[in-house]
Amino acid sequence: MIRAAVVGASGYVGGELLRLLLAHPRVELAQATSERHAGRFVYQVHPNLRGHTRLKFTSVRDLAPVDVLFLALPHGEAQKGIEHFAKVGERIVDLSADFRLRDPSLYEQWYGHPHQAPYWLERFVYGLPEINREAIRGARYVSGVGCNATATILALWPLFRADVVDRTRDVIVEVKVGSSEGGNRVSEASHHPERSHVIRSYAPTGHRHTAEVIQAFGMTGTEPRVHLSVTAVELVRGALATAHVFLRSAMDEKELWRLYRDAYEGEPFVRIVKERRGIYRYPEPKILAGSNHADVGFALDERTGRVVALAAIDNLMKGAAGTAVQCMNLMLGWEETLGLDFPGLHPI
């Protein structure tokens, strides 16, 4: 058994990490920190954990050394304390955006301020196993991946991996997301009468996850021009990326099927969803709630050479906590799927 702790454990992502780690067969959950809730039982903030733990929240000042430290802090906080966290955690998985980008100038461009620990950026491995598995194995420091970036990358990865995309043309992506993406802090936008029944475009341009997508596809060749828009919809959990790209040369659906199968054959959490009939012909976030699966699919417009690539995830799981635990398993040399076998619910 290894000892793990979660810093910033009172948020939605922190709560998912606690749920997963408490049920993990090889993990002892040693600490969960929250400055607001220090001294309270964890289940008083995360009621789904009632009966599963008597752990109380502690202050981050009281952290004791652990084998794996998960950082579920607001963006900007991990970089401030990384020197201290590295002394506490033998291994670190940071779920914020602080260590996702390799270039400090890109961080400043997309996040609006200089990085406070730029020398740490090269020490962190980008934590999306489906594209970076070998680098994650045995790593000490792994960054989380943005939920919108996760869905976008997984939708399009087989096409960029095979270098069949016309990189001289723009990549257009629309991501529809649930309310949990905004976190558990109350705001005017989350007030029920304002949030209920919405289809609200809140980041038509300039979403920060765009930088991750460009960086990921740059691993396969020339960086593409990516335009990402994000829309809030009537969901609590879930993200659906719909991406539009053009092929370099004509292909048919059978050839696209081969590319997707080649890319995701053997992937434990990626399922190709493209059916001829039924209401679940394409990826849909609803049936993924609570699971670490990503469902991907595509449609081809042969007339124009346009591929519409889709990916659905639970933003709190495959988009955050689930992938973080998957990375931990890889870092420690364990079976990648340990503690992550929940298949989702239907109906829900």
C-alpha cells in the first residue's frame, strides 16, 4: 500500500479524487486538505462518502510526507507552493493548469501573468496517457490535462497521429460542457435561475485549453491553427467536443475506421462509438457520468473532405480526477485500470 494525500480536496475534482482513492485497492488515503473546512469530516462536504471514511480535512500547513500528492488547487496556486509540495510528496500529480504548458512565454500569453516557477515546467510530464503513456511511466511529476483539451485531443488524435489532416487549414472545435466545470464556488452564473436551461456561449474565443491542444498536436508535426469555443449547456457532468478538420487527400470511411482503430486499439478507456442505428450512434456524455471512459466517433463529408470528430467525457473524471488516478497507476508501475472500472450509468 502507498500513502496518498489530496491538497484542495473540498472542490468537485477533489471530491472525485477522494472517492477514487478511498476505493483504490493499493492506496491509503492519508490526508485531505481544505483551508475553509479544516476540522470538518470529509463526508460533511462530500456526502456521497458518508460511511466510507472518518477522515477530517486538515490545513495544508499540516501536510505530512506521502508517496503521491495530488494537487487540486485553483489555477496559479500550485506554482506558488511547488517547492514545499515537492518536499512532501515523493510523486506529484497536479490537476491545475500550472504545469501543462512547456513554454513559460505561452503560459504568460494564455494565463495573463508570468509563471512563478518556470524552471519547474520542464520537470512535469503532460498527463494524458493516450498520447504520452511512456513518458508518464515512472515519472515523478505529472500535470493534469484540461477537460476541454482532453475531449478535443482524443477526438482528433488518430487523424493528427496519422498525419492525414490538412494543416494549412484551420481546426474549428466547439465544446459543450456541464456546470461542474465551473467549480463549486457560487457565482451569478451558477445561480439556479440563471444557469438552468441554458445554452450559453461563455468562451467563443480565447479559451486557455486551446494552448494545450496546439501543444499536443505539435508533437505530431507542424502546429495547427486551432480555434476553440466553449458553450455551457444543461448538464452537471459532461463535455462533448465537436471538431472540424479537412483531410490532405480523399479518404473513405473504412480508411478512417482503420486510423481510429490503430490509434485506440488496446486503450482501456477509449471506445469508438459510430453506430448505424439507435439513439446512441455517436458519443454522448450522459452515459459516461462517473466513469473514466472517453467515447470517440467521427463522420465524413466525402464531398468536401471534412471530418467531424467527436469525443464525450465526464469532465470530472476523464477530464480530471480519473485521468489523474490513471497517471498515478502508470507512475507506480501498476495496472493502469486499477480503481477505475466503474462503467457509468444508464439510464441517468
